[in-house]
Amino acid sequence: MIRIGCSGWSYPEWAPSFYPSRNTNFLRYYVRKFSTVEINTTFYADPSPKSVMSWINSAAERKDFLFSVKMPGAISHELLLSDLETAINRAVNFENSLLSGIAAHGKLGACLIQLPPSAGKSGISAILRFVSSLASKRFRYVVEPRNMELIHDRMFISDLVAQGVGYVITDSPVSALENISSATYLRLHGRNREGWTAHLDKSSRYDYDYSGSELGRIAELISEMSPWSGDVFVYFNNHPHGNAPRNAHDLQIMLGLGKDPQSTLF
């Protein structure tokens, strides 16, 4: 199954281009349009149980809706390469405290492990040991390398797959969409090279509106992705000006998903 959505939903600036108004229940409205969303706030802080239940309740009317969750940066960026044992213990706690709760309601998509840019070939042993300690048979995990030594490294990808872990491909000014058939998770940041390298406000790097021809090519590539995990996840992170939900909607149409998120190319 191909699932298309956005990286987050709580953007008041998406009204009225996407949300009818700023008084709209954003998530409840979003759930009617897409089959999944990527939660990035978990990278920075643990959500309260009340917040998690609010998410689940807002998506209750749609049984097929899934939340993908980003692993805390304290684990992936601060501990994984410096204190592996603590990273493993913290990850197991994250599984028990958050992932298991969302999974119990049938709403868990994937857990995104974004590696720090410093994680290159020298960190492969630690990375593989880390993922081998996770409950990958119970939860769907995907790994996003950000070091060019690991991006599209076929051996590294094979090692991840052997552990039952998926691979993430990103589309940005510094990472072209190549060898996408090996991935099960795609993050689309946009191609705003000037904003990406200018070091202005953080959101400016994601200020990009994919053209119809660019989305068409992305649709072709997505059709080549291997759904060995049962789902292919695609998230737009070009959130400024409501570009993300607009592009996500257009891509759904191009892939023939229309209003039925359970449609599939496979």
C-alpha cells in the first residue's frame, strides 16, 4: 500500500489554502484527506499521554490512518555514537512508552531513526547493533542516513534489510532521488538550493513548490519502490505556504490513489 502525507499537520498558515480556517480542528480535517502523517515533535520532546490520546481520537474515524513517529534526537543524535548502551536502553523505553501505545490502537506506521550527519562508515557497527536491539518484528523501523558515505550504500542497505529495518530516501538540494527502489520511506524536503544553503530561518530551506513535471517523475520512481514491509510511506516536508498538502494531494491523484488511500499500485 502506498501512503502519502505530510511531515506534521499543525500549521496555521495552511489556512485557508488547505484548512478551511484557523479555527478548524487541524488533525481531524487532515485525516479526511490523507492516510498518514509524520510526527517530528517527538524528536525534540516526549509528548504527554494526553497529547497522544488526542491524536488517536482525532484519527479514530479513519481506521486505516497511521502515524509515523520520529525517534528522539537525544537517542539518535546524542547517544547512539557516544554511549550505545544508554541509547539502546532509551530506545527500548521509547518503544514501551510511546510506540506500544500508538500501536495498541492500530495507528502506528513507522518509527523514523534519523542518523546525525556525523554517522558515516565508521559508525556502521554501532548503528547495526543499535537496530538489532530494537523490536523490529513488533514495530516497523526505518533508518535515514544523512552522511554521503552511507546514502545509497548498497551493503549498508542490505544489512538493514537483514535486520528487518527499512531504508529512507530523501529529496533535497543535496540528495538526489537515486536507487529509490531499495527504499520503503521517502521524505520530500523540496529543492530550494538557495534557502538550503543560506542559513536563514529554518523554514526557508523547505520553501518549495514541486512542479507538475517534478511530481510526475517522483510518481514514476515511487511505483518502483519495493513494499516488502507492507507499506510505502511518502511524506512532504515543504510546509511553507501550504505547499506540502497541495503537492501531496496532486501526487495521490497522479498515482491513481484519488480519495481512496487504500488503493495500491502493487
